[in-house]
Amino acid sequence: MATKISEIKELISSIPETDYYKLLVKAASKDKSFRDFLMLTYSFNGLSDIEYFNLAIEDLKLIGSKPPKAFLDPRPSIKFINSLVQRIDEFTKVCKNKKLEADLINYALNIAFDTSYLNSFNKDYVYKFTSLFNRFVKILNEKLHDDYLIEYKDDIEKYYNKLKATPIFVGFK
């Protein structure tokens, strides 16, 4: 593995500066998380963690404003919750602040919680919600100070009680 990394570093260092610039522009235009990383890290007037968090919240609001309509077909609901998780993953690739990540996951759980799919027999949706909830609790337990558990206690109880009341209770790790 180390030899491949050194080979990649040598290859990148051998690229002429004009081609290097073109390569960066092309990579940034293809991948949103890479572009956000460049803006956050190397731009003088770039985004701070809080500004990037606010952009992620706006994206989640946009996703949440269009909840799936087909109740019997599970595919739109899975696509809905996957898009929430995908935006959270893009945020965590760029921003390493675990408190903001926990806030973002909590916001996404609130959006997913407000839909009626947790009351249905949609096992995939309940499983995805449960895995997102597990991720939230794991961040609170392992990455953040214990005081944050007190802050999120009401939300954790609300999600857990709702999950226990679902017809398909998947359980927790």
C-alpha cells in the first residue's frame, strides 16, 4: 500500500503545473465533496465549518421538502433516506467537526422521522433509519463528550420509542 502512495505522489509531482491546474478543475467539477473540500481548505474567502454546515442543512431541507409519495412502493422511500445519508456522508468527508456532524444527523433523523414510513411495513426504510440512528448514538458515545448525551437525550428517546413501536423492529447493535 505504501508503495502505491509513493508512486502516486511521484506521478503527481511529475505533472506540469498547467496540466495540474486543469486536472484539479476537472476533478472539482466532477465531485461535489472534492470541490467543497477545496473551498473549505484552500480558499481565502472560502467556507468555514459553520457555513458549510448551513449549506448542508439547506440541502437537507430541500430533500425533506419533497418526501416520497408512493406509500406501497418501498423504492421512493429508500431513495429518500439514501439521499439524506449521502448528503451527510459528503459533509463528513469535508468537515471533521463531530459536533456539527451529530447536529446534521439529528436534523436528518427529524426529517426522516416526520414521514409516515416508520409506521409502515417497509423493512428497508426502518433498517436505514435504524442504522442512521445507530450512527448518531455512536458519535455521541465515542466521539463527543458525555455532556452532549444530555443535550440530545430527548431526541434519542423520541427516536427509540418510535422505532420500538414500529411493526418491524430491527434492533440495535
